[in-house]
Amino acid sequence: MIKINKKFLSILLISFIYVFFEDGYFPNAIFICIMIITLFSFAYVFITNKMIKVEIHKLKDSFITGEKIEINIFLENRSFIPINYIEIKYNEGTNWISENPSNIFNLKSKEIKNVKVYNTFYIRGNYNLTDININIKDIFNIFYLKKSLKDKINIKVYPKTMQSNDFYGTSNEKQNLTTNLLGDIENSIFIKDIRKYKIGDSLKRIHWKVSAKYGELYTKNYEMYSNEEYNIFLDMNNEIYKQENGDIIEEYTVEFLISFCKYLIDNNTSCVLNINNKKSMKFKLEKNKDITSIKEYFINNKSLGKEDFIYYMEKNLNKVNKITIIVMPFLTEYIWKRALEAIKLGYRFKIFYYKTEIEILYQRDMLKEMGIECISFKPIVDNL
């Protein structure tokens, strides 16, 4: 799209009116000079538009949230005419940062310039990098051309996945979380045999009695119960993410959920993931490739659910065993009171949350005794 400088357009109209009413050598000379400049500037911008080549090269196709993304913008002048003014513009709402202090360049004849720009996406999803435009001006600053990039450059931004050692730490919350996870997992398995300790083995699995007897470290090998698995419920109702920083908290919740599922699989524990979204989903997670499947689901699906989470969970409770885990951004009194009703049927709950009401913090011990364990994952995700 070509635009004309409004001030110059006013001068052109004034010169036309002047020559129309005041015929003579001087008015005609002024008008002709202005028209020559106009035609020259238009031709310059038109040719520049045809002869400039813009390409975007990405270093890879996929990233994780919070990772620095680098792309290269190649500007090539294929003509013998120097290009005086090129400006790289980014659409509003994007945060591209160039390694150059200015986004304005000029190109000599046949010159190629490589411009590196960077961005960081904190929200998962598919992104189209054609939110970058090139602005071109002639040497007289009369015509202005906005050139949009036609090529679609897509990248995928996956949720961040924590490693197992991220669940460990010095804070009381982290130790509480790790103790609860390991305790339940190891209660779900048999000790198959023991072997000598190897570098990298978890200290949690050291068989201290045997190690003390033989004077060297031995670790426990485990074998799973064939009928034991965790059932996890994730709330993706869009209403709960409408408060301040809801989109970031959604990312934290999804990141913890994926990391938690991977943690279970790494400890030879399978799980069934139930997602309350616009279209409810169920995933059976047994191997690391299953984690890849849910990552693909989450980059293509945001929280758009309409159904009440408790109603959704109650519909599916009779289809699962008694060990139930809930992962949610906000723990409210309504949630744990409804969970108490299910406890009467023999269910046990672990609720992992990011934020909660202050009153609930003082009731966690009471709830734990009643069969509802409430654990905050905020200390883990906030420190990644």
C-alpha cells in the first residue's frame, strides 16, 4: 500500500491552483518541477518495492515458554539503485527487540543485510511471525510504502516441563510437595529386589537397613501393582482464568500438570488425565511419548470450558479408582466442601493449586485428616 505525504499533497494542489489562475512561465515552472519530483519519487518507490527481497529465517521450529527466540531478517537490494530508507516495523502487541539500536536501514546496490531480532513468548501456542512489516520511503519523503511479508513463518511454543530435581528444594513447601509425591508413589509399588547404589540413583530409594548391614549403599528396585494408577483432573473452565494475570497463571498450571504427569511416568506410575474443557478429554499416560501427545493438545487448546468443574468431576468419579488428584489454579471453599462429600464414598483427594483463599491455609491440617490434602505448587513454578 502506497501513501503520499499530506503536506506535499497540499503543496501540489496549491501549485496546480496557482498555475490554473496565474498562467505564465514562473507558475508553470514551479508546477512542472513539483510534478517531476512527484513522478520520480513514485517511480523510485515502485521500483524499490519490486526489487527489494525480504526473507525471514528461523533457527528452529519449536520453543518452550520463556525461551529466547531468535530470527534473522534478510534484506536484499536486487537493483542498481541504492535504497535510502527502510524501516522494520512490528505490529502492536509484539515485543520484538533488534540487536541494532535503530530499526532504520539503507541498502547499497546489490547489498544484503542480515538483521537479528529477538522475542520471548510466555504463553504457549502457535505463532505466525508475519507480524513484521517493511516500510519504504523515497529520498524526498513524499511516498510511503508499507510492505507486508507474504510468507507464513510458523513456530510452536510448548509449555515448559520441569525436571524431577525441580521438585526438590530447601523451602518447606517444596519439601512437603516432594515428600507427598514420593510417599504415595512408593506406597503404590512392591520392592522387587535390591542392587548396589550407582551414581545418579535417587537417595530416596536407598535401603538403609541393608546398606548398614553390608557397609555399602544399596538401592531398592520397584515393581508396580498392575491395577494401580493415578487419576488426575484438570480444570480448564474459562471463567476461573478471567482474573488478573489469569493467562500467566494458566501457563503455570499447565506447566505443573505436564511436569507432574512426567514425574509419575519417570517413577513408573501410570495415570489417567481428565480435562474439563470446551470438549472434555481423557488421556491415558504410561510412557514419555504420551507426554508429547498432551503437549500437542495444550498448544492447540486454551481454557475455553463452560461446564462446572465439580459437576464434570462427579460425572467421572464413578469411572475411576479411589486415588484422585486435582490440579487447578484457584482452590476455593466450594471445591473442598464438595470433595468432602465424595470422601464419604471412599475417595481420597490430593489438590494441587496455585492460589487459594487465606482461610483455607489455616484449615489444611484439618482437611488432611479428613482425606483432602491441599498442596501449593506456586513455590516450584515461581522459581523456574
